Amino acid sequence: MVAPVGDHRAEVTKVVSDTFRLDPALVEPDAPLEELGIDSKGRIRLLAALEVYYGVTIDLDLLDRFTDVGSVAAVLAEALGTGGSTGEARK
């Protein structure tokens, strides 16, 4: 059974909270990552954390889609094969 994107939001919230030492209650799914203090370097750090945590490879070109927890969850779902085919090798 294919997991919907929503199933990954809680997991992404946990990774964001752990990686950036944030209170999970403050990490809203639709809040821009910048509001959480996650800049462009932070998005790279988040991508790396997701790759390690899930054992997937996420194309660096997809960083532009890392705008909020929901969008990160969508990219993760695609990388895991539950929402598309973005689990490509890094360029």
C-alpha cells in the first residue's frame, strides 16, 4: 500500500526538530523553513539528514522544493517511491 505524503510529515518534523534542535510543537507543517531558522545551508543539512535517516538519495536539484515541512515530506515520499520517482542519484 502506498503511504500518502501526510504520513511523512510527522517523520520530517522529527528529523527537522532533531537536526536543528527545535521544539517539535513549534514546527508547523506549512511554516516556511526560513521562519524556523533554516537557510540554504540548513536545507542542505536537512537533505543530508533525511538521506542518512531513510537510506535514500535525494537529488540536490530538489532543494528548491524544500520550502516547508509539507513540501519536504512530498520530496521524501517521492524519494522513497511512495509518491513518484525522484530518488535519483545526486548530480
